[in-house]
Amino acid sequence: MNLTAEESILREITDATCRAIQTAEIYLPGDVKHRLEQAYEREQLSVAREILGHILQNIQLAEEKQAPMCQDTGIPVLYVTMPDGVAFTKNMRAAIMAGVIKATEQVPLRPNLVDPETRHNTNNNVGIDMPPIHILPGEKCTITAFPKGAGSENASRIKMFLPTEKEGIKRFVTETALLAGGRPCPPIVVGVGIGGTFDTCAALAKEALLEPIDSMTLQEEAMCDEINSLGIGPMGLGGATTCLAVKIKTAGCHTASLPVAVNIQCWACRRATEEVEIEGIPCVN
């Protein structure tokens, strides 16, 4: 069957989505793996060191067996970058959703997506306006898969601070990690969104988790150190490493407002990106 140029590109978007999800589920990014290895080397508490060793072994087995590294394969949050002059069309959205369905069957993924009230399961991880697709600016068309499990997501929080309360941000981030305890499968990665509006600061916190964690600013390091001082440790059983990294993203906000969101991610900070050549696809659909 001969495909039109647009049909061919849409098929590649579907395949690229599936590949990104599969890679994210099986292969932990090198920067995250490196932080876990560093935590293992410096850990003194025997039970914590043993847990970190099991995590590293789990990562290796996932790669060897080509299987998801965690039974909670999450909801595949997706980030799409589009170059200038190219619009994200409804056909592109449909192609990405087809990729999620394909990945659910082929990886396979646990069917996690349900109706919020009836709890009806679609069994393919696709529903109305789900999974979420976030459109970001970029020089090329890329699709990033960011699987998000419920254990870590449920530990996330948001607070509308007053502008005079900015000194309380660090305490709020630490308090969020303390309240989470061992539930989000630490050691965790913490994304912090500061500014924007109620909804945009939550988006910033999640986007922060897409950043490499092999470096931090002084502000991020201070927050990470304070969380680690809690002694929660791997899987909540004590130890030196509760948090692998803190990443912060900011945006301008109203003069009378200071929104802050904290999005927690478990040790399996999974993300993978695929590039798609979209030359020739219509800009309007």
C-alpha cells in the first residue's frame, strides 16, 4: 500500500511514541543510574546499601530481559517539541495516542488508565484527553515519554504562598518529602515549580523532572541536602540517601501570588526521547 507523505509521517510519529515509551520503561537514563551508583558507594547503613544494590541489579535485569524496570509502568506523560512554523494537529495527537496503545500491547504496559469516578479501565492506557501531551518549543520535532507511577505522584503537593512567605519554600519542599516517607519508593527525585499560576507551577514541577540530575544549582543542592538529612533512606528504611536530586523551574507570577508545586518521582526517573522528521506535513489540520 502506497502511503501519502502525511500518512507516512503520522505512522512514524506512532512508532516513535512507542519506541520512546519502551526505552523509558526499560532503560534508566545514565545520569539517574550514576546517581544511584554514587549513593550505593557512599552508603554506610547495611540495609540501605543492600536496597540500593537490589535497585541496581533490577536495572541491569530490566535491560537484559527487555522488560519494564517496575511493575507500575505508570501513565506515559508525553512532551512534544515542534519547530517554528509547524502546528501540532489533531492527526498528530491521534498518532501519538496510537503509539501509546501500541506500546501497551508490545512492551507490555500495565493498563493503568481508568475513569476517575467509575474506575472503568480502558485497558489500553488511552482515554479522553489522556494520557497528557504537553507541547513545548523546540528546533526539531521530538517526542519524550515520561512514565509517571502513582506512588510518587500521590506524594506531590501544591501551595499558594503569599509573596512575603518565600522563605518558607525550602521548608515546604522538605515537609513534602517528610510526609511522603517511604511511599514514593525513595531515593526520590524532586521537581519544584515556582511561580506562574496554580496550573502552570504544577506543570513546571513536572517539567523539572525532565532535566538531567547529574548537576544542581546551589539552591537545589541545599534543598536536596535538607531532604537527605531527614534520614528516610532507600524505601523508607533509613540511610544517607533519601533524595537523588532536586530540580527547580520558575516562571513569572502575579504580584500578589507565589505558587509552589512539588512533584515527586521515585528512583525510577524514567524518560526517553525520539526525534521525528516531519518535513512535508501540513501545518493546519
